[in-house]
Amino acid sequence: MKRLLLAVCFSATVSCLTGTPSTAVAADWPYWVGPRFTGVSPETGLPEKWDAKGGEGSNLLWKTAISSRSTPVLLDGRLYLITNSFPEEIAKTGEKVVCLDANTGDAVWEYDFNVYLSDVPIERVGWSSVVADPESGNVYAQGVCGYFCCLNGKTGKLVWDHSLSEEFGFLTTYGGRTNYPVVHEGNVIISAVATGWGDQARPNHRFLAMDKSNGQPVWYEGTRPLPEDTTYSAPVIGVIDGELQMVCGGGDGAIHSFQPRTGKKLWSYYMSAHGINTTPLIYGNRVYCGHSEENLDSTTMGSIVCLDATLRGDISKTGAIWKKPEYAVGRSSPIMIEGRIYFVDDRSKMYCLNAETGEAIGDSIPLGTMQRANILYADGKMYVNEVNGRGYVMKPTENGAEIITKYRFPRGEECYGSPIAANGKIYIPTTGHMYCIGLPDHPGEAATLPPLPQEAHIALDEKPAQLELVPVESLLKPGTRQAFHARLYNAKGQYLRNAHADELKFEVEGPGTVGTDGRYTIPASQTKHEGVLVSAKFKDVEGQARLRVIPDLNWSFDFNDGQIPQTWVGCAYRHVPLDWDLLSKLRAEDPQTGDLYIYMMTEFANFGPKRDFDDSTPQQRWKNFLTFLNLAEGTDKPKTIDDCKAKFDKGLQKLVDEGVLGSFTWSTWDRKTGNGDEVVAEPKLSVQKGPRKIDGNGVMCKITTIPKGTRSQGWMGPTDLHDYTVQADVLSFSRQNKLPDAGLIGQRYTFDLMGASQQVQLRTWTPQLNRFSSSVPFQWKPETWFTMKIKTSNEGDKVVVRGKIWPKAETEPEEWTVLAEDIEPNSKGSPGLFGNTKDGEFFYDNLTVTRNASE
């Protein structure tokens, strides 16, 4: 009987995602905010009080010593969560997915994986939440370093995996904020701020849908370039005015809506100067969401908003039905109970608002000092846990809420993950234990769920309006083929059918061809690293897919063609090609002219051939220009046009003479002083790119002028490479007597030449050097070329990593500068680059990646 009930529950969860009406009971909790994305459970017969210490009358059914920030999910009697692996063995520690028997707390299986090339500290491991797929029984987990895997839910065996940082440029940060995957129909959708390749090299909060059965990329869509933050808002899915929408907070400070089958963006509401971390709530045709950062329309901090989700486009000025500022709703997400919105702000005060008007109901209720976990509403009660170990069972009332019981977790245990309810039990994660509470001998009963809103019937619109070319991203070797599938959708993102190859017109930008069978072929003779754009057109509907064509090792790059390989992930925006001979000449004549050359080439490479430098916009391009030249403050700061001409004209004219600039002009813009109508004329510099190309020794410069991009990583190729050597010549500039860090990456290990500390270091997980690292002193002189080399070798059940550095003008030494063995090895990984140019630029030249010779 229970198995039959579970089968019915599966249907309920799937129908929730597709919009088909259902009144079936949802007994499982496959997503972190529940099967209907609301944080509300239909479970009944749940306890009003419990005691974490256990014992008679405590309603504690079991607890197990698992430390996690992760919200668990539950499917078919199994509980899944993410936590750290091998916490007592520091040389092996990483991250793992844990499966527990939901009735006993006993471990069923564990799947552990390394954390690599990440700035996330061990205390922030296990940030995201697993998502379970009722249809296949598989679970999907996104780790803090961008490792993403599909696991068999019963056995824990790996089905497929991706390294999202190496393949797509997904960023990981010190804060550890990691987004939540969501399953919808045949796809699993993930997101992060990403710095990709080609025309997607600039940072953008991107959403990537993958085929849930094989991990093949299906669609890839971004928000707005240059987001301020990484975030951990989770997508929610629902039918709004007959159209299926996926709504999520973005790193750019906006709430965005997409069609979950196609990735088509429907609307955006910009509300904050920083990223949105809370998860939106869909209710009817409205979306509710909050934040705790600066508001865009006032000087206040934080707000909660109710949006009309039937609108389209940028709805920042038109979309708010109501907005209430000065509520710091930055971490815990709102829920809806009987027409009232409940939320706990960052300082752990509970508020209640009228969902129709936004007016406050009752007084706020102080619950503690800090809030991260969501509210769980089940069986007429709210279960609320604040970070520092205080817990509450509360009852919603017409005037807000009242506390029924209070409880405390053991000293030192903190609550970040949210409670969930399923099968007559509540599961609560802390940094010390996983707790299961419930009434003894209660079998678990759930109320009948009301019907869900339906999508508009597909028969109302059977005209193809969108074409999805799958896979949307691929990496191929020369001499191989890639089959494409062209899926047709109507304007509302409803699937119509697959188009046959003979119905399509293909076009290819780059090498290779698409045959009549719809397969792309790249000749075996292809030797260059190139990006390819494939377009498929069905009547007047077009879709595109991108491919990276990367040959087998060995590789060699000297940058003399003035290009950074288009296929490199995470490199183009943070690095620019320069003419070293010209730069050396300019610097010898006048160091400031050399700096002007670096700055102008950076601007042209990243933003186009015409640039205006003034402070008339929030970008403050003139201030950034002066800051780079160390002229933004003090008596040397130019204030008038005459000052500017005296300071810069000689150098700018030199760049015109060399063909770097086509022209430059000075003008002014009027800045209001705030004293009535008084204005001040401020300088404005306009430049046009010149015709000169790199005709000397080309180099690749890691630049200092990219906000939040001065410390970065990039990758050159496939993630299955191993046993290879990366080598490059490097040279640094010194600014204000400080040196940058320059590095190479091999097989998920970094070899870092550290300017400030004057040492070289091997590592894999930056904040966790006890996991794996080795450092030795090394004197790095500025303005001098050095040669760096990292060699990685799989040797039995370990990896040996070797690093070597020497002055380029000298003979290569026989001994390695530094060597280390990893007993929890990264057995494969893409070659890459690491750099931190906060304290000055550095340059790469003569970069090679070669297979290790047999030893």
C-alpha cells in the first residue's frame, strides 16, 4: 500500500512541475522548498513540541551525527544531503552526498568528491541542496567547487558528472554561496555567475539546463553582464496566467523569469545593487521576494515586493503591485499562509504582511539574532530555527503568529539548512546532527492538495516560435562528429515536436560542416583551437549551438597573432594580448605612455573600438582611468581640461603615432553640485581605436582593471586530460613596490608564484592548505622573465605534482623547485591559468601543454 502511495506521490510532484492539475497527496520532499516550491507541507499529525536531548516524551525519533549547512530532500524513504567528507582526515577532506534511511537515520550510501581550485573554506562546504527526481529516482548535487553530478538514488553510483568551473567558467567564491539545482521534466537546471568563452567571456549569472539522463547541455541563458555578487537563490517553477515560468533571484540584483523548457527570458525586476539570495514565492499570478541590500530607488536597505508576473520585459518600473522597504529579507524566504505573507528577517524577527496590500499585520516577533533557514509550515504550525540554536513551533493567527513552544539545540550547533516534512516526520539539519522528530507510531498522513493552475492548452498555439538546438554547448576533437537535435516550441515554451534534418537549413561559422543528417563534422586535419557557431533554421525560426574544437596534446601558444584562443574558458575578459616590443619601447621612453597603452588595449579588447572616459555614469570611467595611472588623488590629480592636456597629450599623441589610437579628443560634461542649478565642467576623454595590430612579440597580459576579476582562473581544454606538463614564461610589473601572483594549473592543481610572500606554492584547495600543498621560498624579481613549469603524474593511487621555476635567461635546472604527493588525488583535469593582479600586471609568453614523456 505504501509503495502505491509513493507512486501516486511521484505523479503529484511531476504534475506540479508541468502544470497538470492534481489532487494527489505529495508525501515526498524532492526539492529544498518542497514539491510545490512553497515551503508548505500537507503532512498532518506532527508534534507541537520536541526536545533535541531525546528521551521519553521528546518526540525525537532519531538523530545522527552529521554536520551540514544543507537542507535535506526526501524521496522514496531516503533522505539526501550534502556535507563534508573525511572531516577527521584533513589530507582527504572534501565534500560528499549522503543517503540516509529516512525512518532510522542509518547510512545507506555516501558519494564523496574532492574540492579543488576553490576559495570556499571547509566551514562553508555543503552549502547547496540535493534535488531528487521522482521519475528516475536519481539525485543531483552541485558542490562548492562547481563539481556537478547525477547519482543513482538507490545505490549512490555515479551516472554522469561535469566540472562546471572548467567547462563553463562557473565561479566559486570565499563566501561559498552555491546555487540549487532543480529538476523539470527531462532537464536539470543549475546556475552560477560564470565567465565563459567567446562572446560569453564577460561575467554573467547564467542558467544551464542539462538533459537529466546524460548531462548533455540543452539551453544556456544569462541575466545581465557584470553581476555584483554570487548568490544562492533557488529557482521555483509554476504556471502563471497559463504560461510555465521559472523564477529566481540573480547575482545582478534582479528577480528573473524564464521558460524552463527553453530558457527564454520572460521578465526581469531590478530591485537591489547586490545579488538576491532569497528564493521567490509564486502564488497565483504574483511573485513575492525580498532582499537585504541597497535599494535601487532609495537610500534605504532591504525590501519585500509583490510582483505582477503576467508582465513581460523589464518590469522594474511597472511590475510592483506593492513594495515595502526596510525589511531585511536577505536569507530566509517568505511563505504564504491563508492570504498572509510570513518571513523572518536577517536579524531573526518574524513579520506578517497582508499578501494583497503588503500592510503589516500585528507586531514583529523576535526569535533570536540571525536567520538563515526557511520557515516550514505543516499541520497548521510553523517550524522556525534561527542560526544560533534557538527553535520555535509557532501558530499563525489572524493577527500574525504566536509561539507554542521553544527548544534549544546543543551548545555550538548552528542552523543553516531548513526543516522539511514528509511521511509524518520533520527533519531538521544542524552543524552537529540531523534530527528526525514526529509522534511515535504515527504512520504519516497528508492532506489532499488543491488542483494546480494549468498551462494553456497546446492546441491553442501549435505554431513553432522557438528552436532549441541540442546540445547547446559541445567540446570536440578534430576528426569527430556531433549529432544535433532540433526541438520546436511555441511562443509559450511548450514542446511541439523535433524537426527533421531535411527540414532545417544549417549554417556554420568556423571550421567544419553539417551534413544532410544534421551531424556536425570537424576534419581530422584541424590543428587550431577554434570556436564554432552552428545555426539551424526552420522556416523563420532559428536556434544556435556553440562548439569548442580542441586538438589532442601537444599545444603551443606564443600570442604573436594577437589573439587569446577563443576556446579558453574564463580567460578573454581578464587577459588581453599586447605587443611586448611596443610596450617595452613605450615604457623606456615614458612609463606613463606604457600604462596608457595597457589601459587602452584593455578597454578596446573588452568594450569596443570607441571609448568615452568620464564620470557622468555610475561606471565612473574617468575615475577608474585615473586610478590605474595613480592620479585619482593628491596634488597630481588633473582637474581641468588644461591639466589633462598637459598630463596626457604627449602620451596619447604617441599612441596615435604608433597606430594604437586613431584619434583622441577632449571635452567636458556638466556635473551638478547640489547647490541649486550650479554645475561644474568636468573632463571627458574620447578615444578611437587605431589600425595597428601586434606585429612584434605578442604576449598575454593579466590585467588589473577588471572589477572583481583581478584574482581569477581560466581553463584551456577537456577535463579528462591527465599526466601532462604546462610551461610558460612569465614577467611581472611592480606597482607601489608590490608584486602580483602568477600561476599555472595542471590536473586541478595550482602552481603559484606568489609576489607578496616571495614563495612558490603547489595547492589544490586554497583555504585548505593542510589538505594538499607545498611551498618553498623563491625571490621573484619584477621586470624579469622567468619560466614556470608544472608537471602532474598519476602514480598508482596517488598523484605526484612537481613545480619548477628559473630565470628564462638561464639554463633549466635539473631539480624540481617544489614537489608534493596527493593521497586523495585529482586524477584528471583541464590545463589552466591562475593569477592575482591586485598589485600589478603580469604577462605570459611561450605557453605549452605537452604529454609527459615516459619515465
